[in-house]
Amino acid sequence: MLDIIKQLAADAVDLGRAADFCMGTVVSGSPLRIRLEEGLELTEPFLILAEPVTNWQETGTVWLWRDEEERRLYQYHLYHNRGLAAGERVAMIRAAGGQQYLVLCRAEKGGEA
């Protein structure tokens, strides 16, 4: 994600214009469509998703023990189902030129979800 933000910043400098912050509402989760507050509707080719708004999987190992003599190493798999759903509001950064939008996270407005 850091590389994406760096690229957006570099593109903005090259074009002499900073990236813009914007808000949107998810119209459809699959296929993903987001409507900006201005009314423009974005489809998947124009969206870059940060990890907090995607489904992803984590695998690792962990030690579990009852006492000093009984320890075991276990593997685990976690499924993070964080994909966007219709009606959710999101915070985004628009790259200079407006061709790509980085969807950062879910957002609240006025204390409401």
C-alpha cells in the first residue's frame, strides 16, 4: 500500500497537482462500483483497494501450551472477509488526472455509519 501512495504522490508532482481526497458510497460489491459525492460512478478498472477493504487470507504458526512441559506448535489460517458491500461509505484518494482512485477505508459521516 505504501508503494501505491508513493506512486500517487509522484504522479501528482509530475503533473504539478496534488492528489485529492474524496468520499464515495458503494453501489455494488460485486462487481465493485462506487459513486462519488459528485455523482460520478467508478468501476473496478479505476479503483485500487487498500487491504482494509479487501478479502484476504493469513497463514502462520503459534505456540500453545498448558504448562512448561506440554507445548505444541500449531498452524493457523485466518480469513479476513472485509470486502465492500452496497451502502457502505468509503474514503478515497484521487490521483492527479482522476484516472485512478485509492480506496483507503470505510468511513463515517456525522457519527453515523
